[in-house]
Amino acid sequence: MQSSGTPQVYVFLTAVGVIVVAVAWALIRSKAARPNALLRKLVPIVVAVSLLPDLLLFGIPGASPVDVVALMLMHVVVAAVAVPTFRTVLPLPPAKNQDTTARV
């Protein structure tokens, strides 16, 4: 593997991340009682957590703030592409109407 910061490393780590998330998506899809609701909450949390290590890069000497922001944007772009792709390739069951209001 190349030194950190090369395109090959980013491509490799992105592919590993997407595969791990695809497996998690498939498990949630098959095991969760309400996968739509769970993923609606979980996806933004996972994206936010994925940005935490990038924030630490701001304190490293030699790390360009522009590069760090670009890395953070890459996380968001990958999620923006992956979620619709997963919804197509690994579709979620239709959400059940969970109307809890009393009927008169």
C-alpha cells in the first residue's frame, strides 16, 4: 500500500468502508423491525462519527485545512451516493403505517 494521502489509499479505504456499510445495511434491512426509521436516524449519525477523525487532522502540523475539508466532503459525497445506491440494490421494505392516533 502507498503512503497515506495517495489516491490508492483513499480508493481502498472508501471501498472497504462501503462494503462494511453495505453489510450493515443488509443486516438492518433483514433484522430490524422498522429498518426505514432506524436508517433514517443511523445514517446521519454514522456520517457525523466518520468526520470525527478528520477533525483531529486539523491539529496535525503540515495538514492543510483545505485538504482536511476536502476529506470531510468526500465522506459526505460517498454517503450521498451510497444511500440511494443501497436503496436501489438492497431495497427496504415499505414502511408500515404506524398511525397511533385514536380513531373516532
